[in-house]
Amino acid sequence: MVTNSSIKNKISMRNNKPQVSSDLNLKIYILERDNGIKDKRIRKELEKLIEKRFYTILKKTHRRQADIFGFGQQFQNALSYHELKDWRDEYYPKLKVNFKVYANME
């Protein structure tokens, strides 16, 4: 069970391509587990699973040019108004995201 979460995004532009570094911090509480399964294994598998699902969704949204995570909003101060108007067509397809999950157990 996730008891708390926070995300920190850092944006940058490199060679006129937007980049986002996102760190998702989760506090989790394990209600049940199989015998012999260590906390570290649970944490690592959960982090890997969430990261994989995020990248799968991001790939689909790139194809559809649908910024469902609101990354364009993060670039309001980095791009001019005219550049933001072209976010979905010009910048979003080139967006690179480094997404990392950190799970901590209570």
C-alpha cells in the first residue's frame, strides 16, 4: 500500500529538445508477503515495474501527441508563448524523460 508520494521534476532544453528528469518518491507499507521475500527485493521489483509502466504509457502518448502528464506546463518559463503553441507538434514528440522511482518501506 502506498502511504505517501511526491514527485520532483527538473526540466532542461538541449539542442532545442526538451528533457525532463522526474524522481518519484514512494512510501510503501507491505501488508502481506511470501515467506523468505526480503524488503529489498520488493522495493526493487516495485520500482522497476512502475518505471516500465511509465515508459510504456509515455511511448503511447508520444505516438498520439497527448501530453497527459502535463510536461508542457513545466516548460512555460523555458519556451516563448509562440513556441508553446507548437508544444504537441514540435516539442512533445522530441521530449526525453528520465523517470526514476524510489520506494521506501515503512
